[in-house]
Amino acid sequence: MTGKVLSIVTTTLVIAVLIIAAVFLAGVFFQEKRVVTPRIDPVVSGQPAISITSSYPFQDTAITISVSVNGSIYEAAKKADKSVTIIGNISENVWITDSYRAMADDPAQEPLYQDLLTGFRKIKAEQDLDSDEYLELISVYVQSLQYETLEENPAKFPVETVVDRAGDCDDKSLLLAGLLSREGYSVALLSFGPENHMALGIGSDDCQYQNSNYTFLETTNVSYVGVVTEKLRNNVSLHSAPIIIPIGDGATTYTRCAETRYIHDMLVQSEQNAKELEPRLQIMLADLNKEQQEILEMESRMVHLRSAGNVRDYNALVTSHNARVSAFNDSLQSYQQMFARYEKYAMVHNYIIDHEFNRKGVFQYTKSNMPV
């Protein structure tokens, strides 16, 4: 969402906002308070349907989702006036909330939502997914869409994000909130004004973000539910209290936070342990190389003595040579054991990062492979 929150012109937002306070004008006192939000106007001219197919990995399979989008709705959404008009003394929290809800829930997009969800429901039934896995299935679809942000680019309606197969943080969060809320999940947009960022909140009784009723979910890239983004793309950390914008009235919550928290803890621990072993391995390897070189030099002298028929001096070196070789082999074994442990930490760390689309598989893999 770099460079935008909604299409509102303030010092940090990019859509033009007209704020009309309740004032006396020509003796008339305007008492009306309302927010005129972005909307997709009724479509008159017909446009051909747009076929969209998206493929992405999920758990241990490849998922393909296809949908036919009403071209007229898409064109109307692109051309829609995304400015927000504020009439009266209305707080920022209220008009931001109203505006994002209007964009997520614009009725013109309902056929698109239902077509997408028909495909997801079919996959859910085929793979016998529980409610947490189903939420992850839909989430990874949105997270897998290309991250794209343009300067002075207003927030997109979800139909635009689907057709463009790209968007930034608020675009993708709006789409995911629209989809999950229609499947009965408790979801909310988390709008971070100072950091110019948006994420999704998922209803949860565990790992709640900033004492809210929601756990954190990043939408700009594939990531685990409940794992908070440490650094945004502009190297900024999240620190502000977000505006929480509930979407829909779903009640289904996410219940696997204990697993994603364990995965994240093992990610941190595996990296830390591997880094601690690296200098020790380097020292051991340097010592081994030095000792090996000295043994080879001793063996070279022994070969020369034997060839020269100097049996006495040759025999004098045999005991020392054998002791050094034995000690070298013991050190080599210790090094190999430590390196194997280092390798396991690295493998676990990389597996967690490379398979964020498969919480279930990563949890099982980490439990089985993380050194104790």
C-alpha cells in the first residue's frame, strides 16, 4: 500500500477529499453529516467477459482458480470516482471505515465473489479441508497475486485486483476481506496510517494483535496467519495502533495460531542456532586443515626416511604419526557431527521460508526435523 490508503488527498493519502463542515452559509446552517463513498456506477454499455485463471501452490498440490469477470463491471470500477466526500464534522476513523467497507462490499461485485467462492468450495470439498485450511487456501490465493504499487495510485475495487492479478496492501486486503467475510469468517481490515500500510485481521481467541479480537495476516506476500510483519518493503516497522475496520458479521475464527507461532519460533531459533555454530565450525575447519597439512608433511618425511633406509628414524615417527591421525579423526568426527546439526538448522530454516503456503506440512516437518 506504499503511497496510499484510500484514494484520498491529505498529507499521506491520495484520493481527493472534500470536507464540508457544518457552517452558516447565507444564513443557512447545514446539519447533515454523511460520507459519500466510492461506488461502481450502474453499467450501461456492454463489455466482453474477461477470463482470469490464477495458479498457485497450496499445501502439497497446485491450485488453479478460474473465473469469468463481467467486463462492464471491471471497466466501471476502473473509471469509478474513488474520491471520498465528507460532509459535516466526521472523524477520520468513521470516514475511512465507511469508505473501505463500501469498496469491499459494493453490490456490483457480488457475482465475482460468488464465482470465485464456488471454485474454492469445490477445492475444499475435494481436499477435505477444515475451516482453518479453507481460510489458508483463500488467503494464499490473494497473497500469491503480484505485489504492485504505483505512485498516486488510488485503492482498487476487488474486481480490479482480480482482473489485474496484482495490487498493493490495501487492494489485496480488500479482496481477501470480501472473500472471507462471505464465507462466514470474522475479519477486519487493519489500517496503519503512520506506516501507510494495511493488513488483515482474522478473528482468533489466540495470538491476538495489540489486544484486539484479531490475529494478524499480511497480504502483500505469502505468509503465515498470526505472524506479524517485522519490516515493510520500505524497511519501516509497524508500531502504531491500527484503525480496525470489521468487514461483514462472520463468526468463524482461526484456531491454528499455536502451530504458526511454533513455526515462527523455530524459524527464529534455527537461524540463531545456525549463526552461533558458524564461527565454531570455521575455527574447527581451520584447525583440521592445519593438522591435516602437518600430518601430510610428516608422512612425506616418513616416506623419504623409509626410501633412504633410515628405519630407526622412521620407526621413531610412527607412534607420533598414529596418535596425530587418531586425534585428527576424532576432531573430524566432532566437526562432522556439528556440521550435520548446522545443516539441519539451515534446512529447517529454509523449509519454513520456502513453504509458507503449507502451514500443515511445515508444522509436521519442523516437529520431525528440528534438532532438540
